[in-house]
Amino acid sequence: MDHQIFSYLRSRMVPAELQNKIRDYFEFLWSHDIENEPLRLDMLPDSLQVEVAIEVNRNLIQKVPLFEGLSPLATFELISNLSRKVGGSAAAAAAAAAAAVVVAAAAR
């Protein structure tokens, strides 16, 4: 098992239950010889990627009012579009991400 991913998840205090789901998923892939390359979180199914992103960014999500009441998927979309800026506030980064999502949706 690739320990880098699980070291990262532990360092970000991702709950053991979610880590076990991820471990089970990768073990399934290996047991069926589906995947032989190094593990990456983007290899996970979308539902697990959403759970990981929310757990890893829980502090930001709880502090920024923009995320209140959003579905997990909408929260994931915003979090995924955040560009972390050194010295920038979490609220400013979240507002910038929200604006980017609105602009992208309008362009469709």
C-alpha cells in the first residue's frame, strides 16, 4: 500500500472511517489487477474525492459563510477551484473561487 497517501490523510486528520474506505477501494483495484501505478487521490471515484476534499478543508469550510448550506458536491466544486494564495484570507480566496465558478457557469 502506498503510504504517502495515508500519511497525508493522517496528517490532515481525515477520519479513520474514510481512510478505510479509500484503502478498501485501492485494495479492490490491486486484487483485480486494475491499477499498477503509484496511488493518487485523483484515482478515487468522485464520491470519495468529494469526501476527502471536504475533510481536508473542513476548517476553511466551517469558517467561511459562503459554504453554509451548500451541498457536498457544490462545496467540492468551490474547494477544487480555490487557488491558495500566500497571505490571502480564506474568505477572499473563497469569494474568488465562487466568482470563477459563476463566470464558468455563465460561459457554458
